[in-house]
Amino acid sequence: MAQDKLKLIPLGGLGEFGMNCMALRWQDDIIVIDAGLMFPEDELLGVDIVVPDISYLTENRDKVRGIVLTHGHEDHIGGLPWILSELNVPVYGTEFTLAFVEGKLEEHELLDDAELNEILPGHKVTLGPFSILPIRVTHSLVDCVALAIYTPVGIVLHTGDFKVDLSPTDGRPFDLQAFAELGKQGVLALLQDSTNVDRRGYTPSERAVRPRLDEIFGQTKKKLFFSCFSSSIHRLRLAMDLAAEHGRKVAIIGRSLDNATEIAQDLGYLDPAPGLLIHPGQIKDFPPEKLCIMISGTQGEPMSALSRAAVNNHKFARIDAGDTVLMSSRVIPGNEKSIYRVIDHLERRDAKVIYDDGTAGLIHVSGHASQEELRLMINLVRPKFFIPIHGDYRHLKRHVELASSMGMVEQAILMEDGEVLELDSTSAVKTGEVTVGRVCIDSGGAASDVVEDLVIRDRRHLSEDGIVLPIIAINKGTGKLENLPEIVMRGMAVPEEGLIAEARQVVQRTLDGSSSEEKADYGVVKEKIRTDLKRFIQKSMSRRPLIMPVILEI
């Protein structure tokens, strides 16, 4: 039967970084892997987050059996509040991932209605016709899994984000054995993380940064400000261990860091020595050389603790001359401007800034597999079909080339968001497309905060050409003008005073030329004024501002 095919449908994450979301469908059952967000590019003015368009899921809401999460990074769980507010289905994830999800759902007042189910590496969970086996992988976050999905046509392996780290700081290494076992059973399709496909060799272990960090801790004479991604639990653990060895107390500053360290301590991933942690209010009670201050804001986010401390605007974190600020993270493409702005402010305060500029030694390692690890994974599982996921188009294309060059894969398939791939035990064919796209959200993250394309277009229009408000006061009784129209211009450089007077005349002429019937219909009047004024401004100034006539009844 034509029905008996497995459908793979990427809804986000193939062709961009972030928004990772993949649907698998067998007949009338759908499962979703990950529900991520993406941070907006500069041209999306005023938009805070971007999430995938889930029209396909809402159209098939009775078929969706659940969302399974690979790990707790924003680009994999950040879209959950938006998706669950539209489609309340069970969510499955490891203990640490769900702890992050709980905080997120609580913030959006969705936690009471959510059904969260914990999964354990090595223990299968069944959703409709799908049997899902989570497998321990290593990444820059803890408690991450790949998902081996047993379907009626064969095993589909989704790696999630991973690197092969055999000596992570939490003592829970990458499970090579489980992947080798899958290889013996036979894998139909491998969906593999493409983030670092450009990088040769192997990604170093999380422990590899220890010698250089140890050196920095030893050389720092005054306060040491340590900044990394709040979710990098391995790095935080390392920094706490080094602080204890070098006799420094640790203060934690920044909401995201506070939350992450609290969750990690509750779940046993962080175990600071007794008396090591102090409250930020106690910083002033210790000499500078006895302090390590962990602070959030490694990407120069405008309201983050580090950005505020850099301009001396933080209650507890005061950066003085001679202090060291260590930014143990990479510069994410697109954030360069804001990061260098913070570094400039820190340099003005005469702090020593150490960041990942290629000269600072190994102060950060990636959480994603480089080329040799990607090859290793393909070699271990020997899939029939190979589909790269997570990355821009160029990453996916290189990944297809890498997999094809190994000669182990029957077919490497380049897919993009929205394409439907139909699989059975012998073939993989693209058969069509579903609606995908991005939904822009302002601040709240709830469905009500969606920003339409039209709004973004208006914002861009305003930012480039300004706004003109013709204000007309009309006498309610007589229908006559009370006085000459007022013209308010904002965001426009008006060359001379005469222009506004001329614009008022244009509006006056439009009104004089309108019949009493037209004047009685404010909609028509507004449109006539807009058209005439637009023509006049374009002719005299070569600008196209947003024109919004306002009619006041007196």
C-alpha cells in the first residue's frame, strides 16, 4: 500500500541555525523531535524570538502523539511555550532537560497543564507505532541524548547535538557501544548534526580547557570575572573546582546562571565544596584576590549582568582596574558587534579581557562533532540513507559530500525545511512540501505576541523614511474644518519650513475638492489625503514616509 511509508518532515533547523524541529509520521501517528527557537537577525526590527511555523502540526493535531527532546538548549526547547500554547501534547526529555523546560513553562504559566515525562538513556519509550531508545551523547550541556526511533520500516537515528567526548567532567561518557549495537541491527536512516562539518579533525574534550583556565586563575592578581553560557554545566563545574583550588570564593550573578546552577546542584551535576559559594552581597567582604565572580552575558546581550557591569551599572558586580574578565565561549556569528562593544567598555575600565580571539589559548571548546567524529558515527551505524540536519544550506551540502565520499551510505539526501521525505525499507523519495516558515514573537513568547510580516515591514518603513501625521479637526455639527490642517513629521529631515506649509495646503486642497458626501465618510477622506500627500512628498523630497491621517471631531 502507498500508505505504508514513513514520512520525515523537517519544520525548522535545516537551512538555518536554531528553530530545530522535526516531525516523523507513520499513517495517522506523528511524533515531533525538538521544538527550538532562533534569535532574530538585525532586519527583524523589535522581534525578540523566532519560532517555527507549526501549521502542519495544528492541521493534524489529533495525530500528534508527543514531542521528544534531545537536550535543553534554547535552539531545541525554546519554542515549546509557543507550541504547547497551540497544541498541548505530552513532552518527553531527560531529567535535566525537563528541569529547564519546567522553568520555561512556569514563566509562561503553562506548567500546570503540561504533561512532562522523563526518559532515561537505554530505556525505550513507546508512542503509537514508534519505539524510542534514548542513547547517551556528550555535548556542551549535560544529560543529552540521541534518539534511535524504531519504526515499522526500520530504525531512524537522530543524533541531536553531539560530540564524542570520552572523558566529560560529569563522568558520563558518549555511549559508543550503543551506536555500534545499532550498526549491527541495521539503521535505515541517520539524521546527523552538521554544525561543525567545516572543522577538520576531532573536537577536544570539555576537560581540554582546564590547563589554560588553571593558568589564568593562577595569574590573576585581583578579581576574576568568569563568563560562559549559563547552560555550560561542564565549564561551570570546572571553574568552581579551579576557584576552590586557588582559594577563591565564588559568587554567581545573572538570572540565567542562577537558574542553571540551582538546577544543576539539585540534580547532582554541580557539587561545590562547602563554603565555596557566597551571596553577591558578600563580594565587598572579601579581598579581590580571593574572588571568582561567575557572571552571565557572554554574547553581549544588552541587559545582561556583564553588559551592565561593563558600564558600572550593576548593584554587586563592580569591575575595577586590574581585574580580569574571562569570556569562556565562542563569538556566535551575528553577535560580534554587541560582544566587542562590551569588551570596549571593559577595556575602558582597565580590566584585562581574555576572549576567544585565537590568541588566548584553549579557553573554550565546541559542543559539536568535527569531521572525524561525523565520519566515526557514520562508520559505527552504517546507515542506508543519510540526511544532514542542524545548519545553514552550505553546512548541509558539505555534510552530504562528506557522507557520500565515505562510500558507506547508499544515498545521502539534502533536505530543507518543509520537504517531505517518504521512506520504506528500500527507498527514500521526496514527495512534496508542507507549509513551513518562521513566526516572529515579541518578548512574551505567547501566541498573542506574534508579529505579522506587515508589522515588520511597517517598522522597517518607519526606520528608513519616518512618519507623517496630517491632523484635521472637523466640526461635528457643520462638517466644516475648524482650522488649517496640522502636519506632524517624525524621523524625517525636513529641508525647509516652507515644506510643511505647502503640505498643509495640499491637504486643504484635497478637502476643498471633496464632495460633502465624501467628507462624511472618514475612510474615503483619509485615503484621499494619504494619496495626495504621498505624491507631494515623493515629488519634493524623494521620500516615502508612512502617512497616517488623523481626523478629530470637535
